Amino acid sequence: MLKIVNIILFIISILLIVLPTFYVVKKEYNDNLWLVTNKKVIEAANRCRNEDKCFDNKVTINTLKENGYLDLVVNPITKEVINPESYVDLDSNTFVIV
């Protein structure tokens, strides 16, 4: 009986370490995927503005596609296409998904 209790306690202690660690690693991975996507879109918008092809402070993904700065922007986690009306606010350098 004591042996079974020890095995159960060992399994519970392992799970208490593994599950939170897995959650943190997965969350950090997803955050990094979004960071790369955001930077890619913001850099394309800044390049478009610097080359005088985009004049507004809000540059949509559609505008970036039309000017040849981006092909397709997808959600890096679900792989769904992001709405082309989403935009980059060049005043604050933020990517806003509509």
C-alpha cells in the first residue's frame, strides 16, 4: 500500500512540474510567433512610408499588398488569413488587427 501511495505522489509531483512548464513554453513560443508577424508588417509599412508610396498614418495590409511590400499576412498560430483592412498605426508603430 505504501508503495502505491509513493508512486502516486511521485506522478503528481512530476505533473506539477511538467504541466506548468509546458504551458509557459507554449505561451512564450506563441508570443514570439506574433512578435515576428507584427515586426514584419510594421517594417513593411515603415518602408512603404520611407519610399513615399504610403502617405497616411494608418497603412492597411491591402495598401501594402498593392504596393508590393507584403504578399499575405496570416495568423501564425491558426494559419488564418488576417483581414486586409487591418492596419499599422505609424504614429505609435503598432499593428491593429480588425
